[in-house]
Amino acid sequence: MIAVLKHELSNYFHSLTAYIFSAFLLAFVGIGAMLYNIQSAVANFEYVLGFVCLGFVVIIPILTMRVIAEERKQKTDQLLYSLPIKTAEIVVGKYLALLVVYLVPLCIVASYPLIFAQYGEVYLPTSYGSLFAFFMMGAAMIAMGTFISSLTDNQGFAAGIAIPVILLNYYSVTLAEYVSSTALGSAIALIVLSVLLGVVIYHLTKNENLAYGVGIVLVLSISGLYYLDNSKFEGLLPDIMTKLSLFERFYTFVNGVFDLTAIIYYVTVIIFFLFLSVQSLEKRRYN
């Protein structure tokens, strides 16, 4: 795993990937700091991080699109499979390299609250608590991007999928409130999500019985619950989307509350998508 980590870091810092990512992230933070902290004379640096969130739609795919897709395109993934290390160690090594690249510009950003504190009252615990949550949210999205990259050998396609996925997560709560204003709308939306889950399971496992089984059980369960008491579906989807949204949980920190459950959720998302990435590579390895 350490060898994979060193190799990936060497590739990132000997190419433009790490520098482009850092430049974009620092540019977004700089614009936000200028708008909120300097022009508007607002002391809350966490508002800047809330402003930068939408920038993840662009910068995370830039960072993750090549992590595994390029290996598959160049056929060098076959060399990785021949190494005396586990697939999980390969994925974790690549993921840790991405985190290091992500952490470098954040170390620079971490100096901003200290600088602003010299010219005004900045509540540092809230600023650095939000910065830590910002790091965890980005880490969760990087894990998501790693999984998407493992599904294809085309970097452009990997980025093209990651962008709408992150954008959908950003606007998921608003869209859910718009789509499911009624109990029936929530039920239909949940059924559609159940079908999509079955499709994802089939793509990962190629097991039709498992995919159909999960999809049918979920659809029947939702239909049965709706038939028994449809009042429980009023506003259900927006509530679920709020709990699942990476961004909505981060805004809790921006509002000055250190939410430990949000950190646990981010860690869960990281483990889940890294697990899916391992399974995706294992399937290709044994095929």
C-alpha cells in the first residue's frame, strides 16, 4: 500500500493534476474570502467554505477522474493485479494519495482565519470545526469519485458521471421537495430509486437474481407501506435526502454546531464507496 501511495503521489506532483486542483480550490476560497470577509466585512470564515461547496462539482472530478480509469485505459491495472498485494491495499493507497493532494491546499486555507483574526474578531473554533468538516465532506466525495472512476476506462466519462452525481447531491433536497410535494410523489420517487439500486447491484455483481430480488423486495415494501398508511410518505423523500446529502450535513457546521453524527456519516460514506471500488476491481481482476 505504501508503494502504491508513493507512486501515485509522484504521478500527481509530476503532472498538472495536483496543481490544477489546488489552483481551482484556492481560487474558489479566495473569491469567497474576498466577497464575504473583505468586501462584506463578515468575520465568519465558515461562510466562505459554504460558498466553496458548489466548486466541488468541478474540482473533485478533476482530481478523481483518472485515478483508476487511466490504469484501465493504459492496461497497467494488469500489472497491479500481479503484485503481491490485496486489491483493498491498491484502492486505499490510491485513495490516500488523493487525500494528500486534497490536504495540501487546505493547509494553506487553514492560515486564512488566523490572518483575518489579526484584523477583526474571528471565532476560531467554529472556523476550524467547519474546515475539518469541509475536509471530511471532500474526502467522502473523493471516495465517491474513486468508485465512479473504477467503473470505466475513459477519464472524460468518469468526470462526466461524477459531475452530475455531485450536482444532484448538492440540489437533492430542493429537487426532492419539488418532486414529492405529496405522499404519492414520495412513494413513486422511492420506487424509482429502488429500481436504480437494482440496476447498480446488477452492474457490480452481474447477478440477476440478487438485483431482481433487492429491487422487487424494495418496491413491494414501499407499495405495501403506502397502501397501509400513505400519510407516512408526506415529506418523506425530502427528509431522507436531507439526511443523505453531504452538503446539508456540512451546513450544520457552518451554522456553528459541531455535529458528530455528520462526521460518522462521512466516514461511513468513505468506507462504503471504497468497498464498492474494491468490489469493482475484484470483478475485473477475476474476469
